[in-house]
Amino acid sequence: MNAKKVTALLYGWAAILILMLVTSFVFALIIKFSDMEQNTLHWLTSGLGIVYLFIGGLFSGAKGKEKGWMLGALTGIGYSLFVFLYQFLAYDQLFSMNQWVYHGIFLLAAVLGGIAGVNTFGKNGG
């Protein structure tokens, strides 16, 4: 894998990380200073996760300018691998069946984002 593709992946992962950190901070403030409970935000955070993986794939595809499906897939796999390693090493737990489904959807979103990134911002796009 050449440096251009690695840079594209780093852009995608950085976009995901920044979006998730900002959202986590905002949700933490909402939970802290309101009557809202953590369970209330479950579907919202899941939906935002899908959107953020799409955006991460979009960044990877736009930066890589070719093979958006591969860059999106690697972005999604890298994200899922990071989450899996964190969960396994910190909490000594493997993915549950629900988490496998979520991460499959995350992977699909990142692949679609990578394809959209190449076609929108790639060498032949916008």
C-alpha cells in the first residue's frame, strides 16, 4: 500500500475520531445537565455512528481519489478493529452478535462513503 492510500486512511480515521469525540462530549454534557438518561440516546448514537463512518469513508475516498470501495472498507475495518481491541483489552469481552451486526452496517456505510468520495471528489469528479 502506497503512502497516498495510507494518508487517505488516516484522514478517514481522523474524521471519525474527531466527530465521535465532539459528539461524545456534547452528549456527556446533555446527560450531565438534563434529566435525559443514557439509554435514551441509544438509537441516536447508533445512527450517528453510521453517518460518521460514511463521512470517514467519504474523506478516505476523496483523499485517495481511486479505489473508493477498498479505502472505505479499510476505513471501516480499521475502525471496527480499534473498537474490538479496545473492548477486548480493556473489558475482556468479545463482540456480541448485535455488535457484529452494527459493525457490518458500519463497514457498509464506510464502503459507500468511499465510493461516493471517489466519485464526487476523485480524479473524474467535482
